[in-house]
Amino acid sequence: MANRRKFLAGLGALASGSAAAVGTGAFTSVSANRVVSVDVSDDQNAYLQLRPSKYADFTTTDGNGVLEMDFSGVNGQTGDGVNANATTGFGPELTIRNNGTAPARVVIDKSGVDDALSGDGSLGFYAPFKSDPYNRYDGVKSGATFTTTSPNSAGNVGVVLGVGSFVSVAGNLNIDGWESSVSDASITVYGITDDSERFPNGGPNATTADDGGPGNGGLRIGVESDDPTSIG
């Protein structure tokens, strides 16, 4: 969001009799140095906080505080990996908290993992509860699905988090083959506000074409106390 400041400029005129000359102030370019301060934080202290759940079996942070998910059997499991030709459920593995200054819609793009599996499987994420007291999502046992490949699209995908609110995240890893292996594939977690220039249709209050009302977020957690879709 741009902060527009009003500047008052004194206009000087050279008068001779009844004639006045006022300069146009035209220029071709201006270059001015300004100070910018940026702190880079680890995932557990960033504006969009990503933290392993206390129940996590596959999720840790590396030496730089960056969240990692590893299903290869290196985190103390007695097995060596997930089952072939099966769907492995996990979670809650991590929590996502909004430490910013405005409500944000949180979605997860997992296409990097799916691409690495080359058609032999897929990964999905969801909120492992159904807590809407108004039963607006009667058929959704999980409460909300996070997974999307289109962060800029309006729809009931993701969770809208108010400032300071958090949500637990679980998921499923589906493996269709017997020789599937993925190394260093990435998921992308987006926290999108209504002021987003990159995703103008991805914020909490983006409208749907059907009813013109808010269309983003399967759950709205800690957004406004008078919002009937807001819980927590």
C-alpha cells in the first residue's frame, strides 16, 4: 500500500509591472538515496510463522531454522519410508501463524513435489478439524483444504488467519508406484493479504463471481468477532 503524502511548495514569482513569470519546474530525472532496513528471520519467527507441531513425526527445522518435511525414515522412525501403492496420512505436522499486521489467506502450492513424483503420486494438505459452528461446510470433515496451484484464484481453498491467529496443518501423501523417490522438492506457502499486488484476487475479501461476497478461505480464524464464518 502506498503512503501518499501531501507536500506544500512555495511558488515564487518575479513581477514587473503587471507581468509575472512562474517557472514550470520541469526536470528529466531525479535520483535520491534512501535508507531501507530489512531483517531476515527463520521460519519460527517470521511474519508468516511455520513451526513443526508438537505432534510432528516427519517435520523438523534445519540448522537455519527452515521448516523441512522428511518421509525417508531419518527422524527416528523404525521404517525406511512410506508404503508403495498406498496413501499415508500424517499430522498435524506443522502450524502456520499470521504474525503480520493484516488478515491473510494461507494456501500451499505443492506442485513442486507432485512434479518430482512424475505422476507416481501426489501430496495434499488440510486443516484437521471441522469447527464451524454454523455448519457452512457440512460435507467437509477436515474443515479446509490448503492445497492449490492457483494462489490468485478466489474460492473456498485455504484458511483466512486474523492477526496473531494460527492453524494446524495435516496432510496425505499418495504413492502410486513402487520406485518413487523425491529429494529436495519444495512446497510454497503463501500468506496473501487484500493489499497484495502480486495476487490481487487472492486476499481474504476477494469476491466470487456467483454472489459477490467474500470467497476466499474455507475457514476464517480470529478475523472479526462479528463474522459468522470466523472461529477460534
